[in-house]
Amino acid sequence: MLADSHCHLNYKGLAEEQQAVLERARARGVSAMLNIATRESEWDDVLATAEREPDVWATVGIHPHEADQHPHVDTAKLVERARHPRVVGIGESGLDYFYDHSDRVRQQASFRAHIAAAREAGVPIIVHTREAEEDTAEILRDELGKGAFSGVIHCFTGTKAFADIAIDFGFYISISGIVTFKSARDLQQTAAALPLDRLLIETDAPFLAPVPHRGKTGEPAFVADTANFLADLRGENVERLKEVTARNFHALFDKTTA
């Protein structure tokens, strides 16, 4: 068992040979893939792949980069689409102050709408945060005060302090191929210390291909390489790490077991 908790199978680089990409992943033991949406125009394609492939599930959401372009995507629209049995999460959503492609106030409003949708639909939220830890934590804390919801900090590259906060909130932490990069010493220290029962693994394909594939188009098969690296980093049996992180995936995205 091995789960890629975050990939973009309908992005350029994967969509052109999607079936071959899926077969290569399965050949390396990947039994579950979560196909993530980042803008409304992707929703139908992302969902179509999940409807066609029994080991692929979908999300609906608006990336913070796209928040300015999607003021009409509100909680009700997200909840309506999340009723589909193959839609198992809301997102990705969150805050990105590194690029600031969308107004920060608009990003925050969109993030809160996504959280409300996750709460109402009873599915997890997939959180993107970059250079925005303080505001992300503040919004999550405030929204948890309004009612419980679950989620994951995807492609985690933040501080150990932020990881601890997210875990205290009941969130999972998803580690991408970035952890294999030589420059990622701080992330490696954090990843080594994360509780196994809160750990997920992802590719964010077609981005962030791990060593030894760095520079290539990322794909879900490469989640196995990140798992191997993490197991060595943490001093754990790799098969156990794969099994537990896959179990964590299905526990968080529990519609995948329905």
C-alpha cells in the first residue's frame, strides 16, 4: 500500500499520457492517488479521471493564486460539488504570500469559504501555505472555534513550530519530494520528527520530482522514492512507513473507503 495524497493528473506533462502514468504508479505499489483541482475550469476533468479510475479520487477547490479570478466560487458551490462520491476533499486552498498572485484579503476570504465548505460537507480541506504561516494558523484557529473540520497541510516546507500547531489542530502533514533535496536540511529535521500517525506523502506531480528524478516531470510513481528517503531519514522500515501513511490517507479522506 502506498498513497500519493496530492497530484495533478490533468496538468500538462501528465494528461497527455495519463493512462501510462497511472500504470507506472501502480507498478510501484501506489494504490491510491488524490487528483487535486486548483481552478473551477479543472473540476470536470479532475472528476472524470476519478470516475474512470477506481484508485483515483478528486477534490474541488481554488488555489490561492486563483482567488482573484474566482470570487463567485463560494461555500455553497463547493459543497454542492463535494456531494459527488468521488470528491473526497476541498482544495487546494490557503494562502500564498510568496507570489501574491491574488490579493491577500481575497485569498483569506476564499480560504475561509473553503473551510466552511469542508466543515459543511464533512470532508477534509487541503491547505496550501507559503510565506503565510502566521495568518494560516490564525485563520485555522479562528475557524476551528466555529466548528470542527479536518485537513492536511500539503507539500509541507514550513517550520517545526507550524507543524506542531497544525498537528495540535488535528491536521496531517504531507511531505513531498522536496524533502529529498540537499538544500532541505531544515525540512528533513522536521520530517524526521513528525508523528507517524499524522504523516502523509505526496508528489505534487507534475512538479517537485524527488531525487533521483529531480529535473524531470514528476509523476505519482515517484512517491515511492520519497517514501524510501523518508524511511531512511526516520530510521523506519520502509514497508511499514508506506502502509501506515496509506492508512493515514484513507483515515483522513474517509470517503475513499465508502
